[in-house]
Amino acid sequence: MFISEIFSSKKGPVFSFEIFPPKREYPIESIYETIEELVTLDPDFVSVTYGAAGGTKDRTVEIAGYIKKRWGKPPLAHLTCIGAHREDILRILDELSALEVKNVLALRGDPPKDGPAEGGDFKYAKDLVHFIREQRPDVFCVAGAAYPEGHVEAPSMACDLINLKKKVDEGVSFLITQLFFDNELFLSFRDVARSLGIGIPITAGIMPVLNAKQISRMVSLCGASIPSALAHLIARYERDPKGLHEAGLEYAINQIKGLIREGVDGIHLYTMNKPEVAKRIMAEL
Ligand code: FAD
């Protein structure tokens, strides 16, 4: 099933979970229990990241195929194009298609930390979207990433939005945002996107803050700003990890409730492979 059909048929927000493949030193089956627990919560789809943790790229296809075959849930396979050649991408697309995985999140990916990516046939995610649409028309529903606070490399928010519109125009069916902690930023981003003619569903990426280390890592990786209410919580529970965990969960739940009140198209939960967190959040909603 194309995930775009869920967005057009479901009343109310589409709920989705994101997982990442286990590292190479662990068997692939080590994620199966996590998937089972997540699927039991009845998300509309489950997305599987690609390569972000290093050395796990080949596992994304297999895990997405497993979700489809074992659980019948639509998987969304992430796919990055930086440094990739056309034939690599075609091979992966055909592997996905053979496993009946029909939804792809088309991403550029990040250049390696030690310098620019070598070679490759693609510059931006929009080139990957174009390639998928051109080479495998009607086989995949293609999603794209969006950044409510602007992408870290973009010279300005306006510039990033113009680039986003170009990507969408290549044939993106829905967007998933980078995590954010301030709903106002998401809502104004959504307003501007709509005014630019981006009419496709925009699903909000939410990651609960569970510990102090995770926050500083996230902020340095994606540049998400910390609103004062969250900064207060972090300071208040500085010496109380359990308290911070609880307060972080509550903050995420309130964020999601606020977004639902604002008629958000979807909520995409970065589960960090922790089903207990997803369980708690879904129960509260
Ligand atoms: P793009 O849309 O190509 O944008 C990248 C930059 O290029 C932006 O600054 C944009 O403004 C600029 N740009 C775009 N088009 C043009 C143009 N025509 N001219 C000039 N500038 C342009 N990474 C992984 O490695 N694996 C994953 O599984 C993964 N999953 C993700 C899931 C989500 C929901 C999100 C939000 C991000 C994810 N990422 C993942 C991270 C992502 O790969 C990085 O954020 C990456 O730096 C940008 O990818 P993109 O697809 O947004 O790129």
C-alpha cells in the first residue's frame, strides 16, 4: 500500500514510528522483538533508517521486507543518495520492490565526517526523487525530509524552503520533518510551506528527550532549538535522570497533543528502538 493513500483516507493524524537497524555486531533478528512491540501499538506505518549508524545499509531493505511480510504493515524504507551511483540505487529499488516495499524516503544523506563524499551521481535529494520517478514510475510512493528550523547547511530558512519546493515538485507525496521541540516553529514552517504551494501532507517528527546526553547530541547534530520551557526542565532535573526521563516524556506528549489540536497531518515518532517509550506515548494519546 502507498502511504499517501493512508494520508488521504484516514480521518485524523497518521501515526508512524521510526526504527534503525541493529549494528553489524548484532544479529538482524535482535530488532524483531522491538518491531513486534511497536506493531502491536498499531502505527499506520513504520520507517527504517538507512546507513546513519554506519555499516548497516544492507539491513534496511531486509528489515523493511520483514515488516511487510511478517506484520503486513506498510514499511517506509529510508534511502540516501550521497556518493551513490544510479545502478546502486536501481538495485536497491528493485530489491525493495521484490519484497513489496512500496514506500521510500528519498534523502541526500550526510557527507562523511572526514571530507566530502567521493563521486556519486546525485547531488541533492531532489535528484533522487526525480530518478525514482523517472526509472520506476508508479512503483513507489516517495517521501522527503523537511526542516522546520531550516537545514543546517542552508544559508537561510527562505533558501531551504525554496529548495524544499523544488524537491516536492519532483514528485514527493508527503514530508516528514526533522525533530523539533517548539511547536510554534513547526506551525509557522507549515504556514510558509503552504503559502509556497506545498500542499502535500507534512508529518511532524517528534523525539522525546530522555536524558541530558541525548539532548546535547541531538542539538549538535540537527540544530534543533530548545525552548525555554524545555530548558527549565533540563535544568530542574539535572541531577535526577529518572525525573528527566519522565518530564521529557510528558513534554513530548504535550507537544503531540498541541500538534493534534492544530490539525497536524501526522506524527512520526523517533522511537530510538525503545518500544516502552512509544507505548507510553500512545497510551496517553
Ligand atoms: P536535501 O533535500 O538535498 O537538502 C540538503 C541541503 O541542500 C539543504 O541545505 C538544502 O537547502 C540544499 N539544497 C537542496 N536542493 C538544492 C538546490 N537545488 N540548490 C542548492 N541547494 C539545495 N540520514 C541518513 O543518513 N539516513 C537516514 O535514514 C536518515 N533519515 C532521515 C529522516 C528524516 C525524517 C530526516 C529529517 C533526516 C534524515 N536523515 C537521514 C538525515 C539527512 O540525510 C540529512 O539531514 C541530510 O543532510 C539532508 O538530507 P535531505 O534529504 O534533506 O537533503
